[in-house]
Amino acid sequence: MTDNTTNIREVVLDVLLEVLENHNLSHIVLKQALEKYLFLERQDRAFITRCVEGTLEYRIQIDAVLDRFSKVKTAKMKPVIREILRMSVYQILYMERVPDSAVCNEAVKLAKKRKFQGLSGFVNGVLRTVSREKGKLVWKDASERYSIPRWMLSMWEEMYGKETSETIAASFLEERPLTVRFNESISPAEKTIGELRDQGITVEKSGTFPGIASIRGFDYLDRVCAFTEGKITVQDPSSSLAAQMASIAPGDFVLDVCGAPGGKAMHAADLLKGTGMVEARDVSGRKTDLIEENIMRCGFRNIRTNVWDATVLDPSMVEQADVVLADLPCSGLGIIGKKPDIKERMTRDEIKNLAKLQREILSVVTQYVKPGGTLVYSTCTITEEENEENADWIEKHLAFEKKRIADLLPEALKISCEENRIQLLPGLHPCDGFFISVFKKKK
């Protein structure tokens, strides 16, 4: 690590202020910060990433520690001091290579640099107490142990039982390698794997999901040749199942109604092998621009984008699509391991609102499916309101019937499958939490 460690910690502080105090999305803010500081050494960028992500992952637990050892509770602290303490406690508890004394000293320097000289003694005192007492810490419940909101754990306990709910919560704190899907119509997977390894990248093929691998040992994705050449697309294994379950055939017209950033649309285009057409839509130009970036990178000619609000009917599209992919806005509780700030933003009321929005969208976009065509309804969450209940609603209120998917699933997942749907749970399955249900439009 460079000698300029305070500057690195300042980057961490600024990201945390944007996410936890200004409520901006962590993956976007962190990505922007890393792009801004591309000149930093790889180990410094790794420190920034780990410290930000770790502080967000353990925020509930960290606040419990601070509230135990500080006379001023975290809710009453000044925002800058609160985030300096949070990031420092994370380093003390979970970053063994950083000496506690260095953490305390750098935190004091940072407080002074941000014009809080009068509180530097408070910062020093709290952190040295945490350092001294960390070996005696005992978590009072599973919420503190797994750093997950109590209401969320209770909800999962009702759905899946206590043991499974804690397995899910624990999985969100595990390290997650980047997973990619091979665009086989551009380059055979084995050839791409060889090219990745030639670049010094560690590749581990998934034992469960065909066409998926995890990659490690690279600094920046845009410097990975296979990525810039469109031979791989970043996608979680669970998400890759959505297009796979659609039984896409050569020449099909596939409509992805909420397509950003484009993973499922790219997969659909890849499965079409140069035939047919995929139209990927989303609500704003900012979102369709993300899809366009992927199209340009991969070079697919059988895919286009369109800015369209999925709640508004497009009369020109009624009964035109062989396949509609409806991966709809959801609470995202299945991807907390990748976006830990979801724990900060989501509420029970918001989940109910999202389930209602999903039905509003479904009542519109299901009209685009041809008679006999396929609807794939999916989410990256693990709540009954947004998943099973809405799948039941489709069958009850719309002109669709269940479409059997067991034969399309990897062997290891068939045991978790019902007739036309599967709920993947993090910790129980080697992927994000994800729900997929498949329907055929009645003729």
C-alpha cells in the first residue's frame, strides 16, 4: 500500500457518506470512485473496495458495537464522525493485516482533516476501546451476528424457518467471486477460458450451471480482453437461468421489458445464434444506454433497444413476441451479498408496493405474448408477495397456463423445482437469491 493511506481512507469515507448519509446506490458510487482513481495501485483499490463493501455489509453489527462503547449513540453522531468510526471499526474487527494502532491514528488524522479537531479525542477513545474489547464481543441475537435487519430475518423465518433464514443471512457475508457467462455464439467457452488463463486470470467453471464460471486475479474488468471483446458477460448463475428457461428457438422475437443492464437480453441474443431479434426495453435513456454499451461490446446484430415505460401499453407490440422476459423491479433481497445497501433502503411497505407494481406491469406486458408463446416472470428477491403470490396471480387472472421447466434445469436444481417455478436461495444454492416462473399463453 502507498504511503498516502489517509487519501485512500478519504475515498472510503466519501463513498460511505454518499451511500449511508445521502442514500445513493453503493455499486454506482463505488464504481465511479474506482474509475476516478484508476491511477492507484491495485492493492490500494482493493483496500477501498473491501473497506467500503465490508462496512456496508456489517453496518448493523458495527453500529451495535459503537453503541456499546460510545456515550454518543451512532444515530446522534455527526455524519462525518459516524462514517469515520464505522469504517474504522470494520478495519479493527475484520481487516487483520491493518494494525489497530494504524486504524486509530488514521481515523484521528481524517477527523482533523475534515475540520473536526474537537472530536478527534472522542474518535481515538472509542476506537481504542473497541480494539481493547473486541475479543470479548458477544452478539445478542442473529440480527447483530449476521448484520441483517430484524424484520427481514423474521419475515424469512416465517417463510423458510429459523435455520434456513440464518443460512441465507450468513451467506450474504461470504466472499463472492465475479461470475461470468460465456457468449458461445461469439467464441467457444473452452477457447475463452484458455485466453483468460493466458492473461493470468483464475477461472473456475460452475459445477451446477452450464456456461458459467467465476473469475479472479484481475484488477479492472475493462482490462480483461475476453470482456472487452464480448466473449463473456457478467451475470450471476441464477440470472442466466431466465433466458435458458424460455426455450428460445431460432428466428424467435424476444421482448425483454425491463432489460437494463442487458444480461438476459445478451443471453437471449446469444441463444438465437445470429437469427431472430431481441428488443430490450427500459424506462429511461440512461438505462437503455447501459444495454447499448453491452450490445456494442458484444457485437450482437440481432438486438435493439427501445425506451418504454413497461406500465404503458404499446399497441404495436400486442401478440407480437414469441417470448417475453419479464424480470421486473423488485426488493432485491436475493442480491444483498452484492448490494448490501439494500438492507438500508428496503421496508415491508416497499415490498408490498413493489408487488403491486409488478402486477400492474404484468397486466400490460403479458399482452405482448403471442398465443402459444412463452412468458418468463422472474425477480432477484426471496419474498412470497413478489414471487409465488404473483406467479399464482398470473395463472388465476391472465390467459396463461403453467409451462413445465424441470427438464430445462441443471440436474442439481431439479429437486428445488415445482412444476413451472423455482425459488433459488443464497446459502442453499450456489448463486444469488432468484425466482423464475414460466408460462405458456393459451391459444
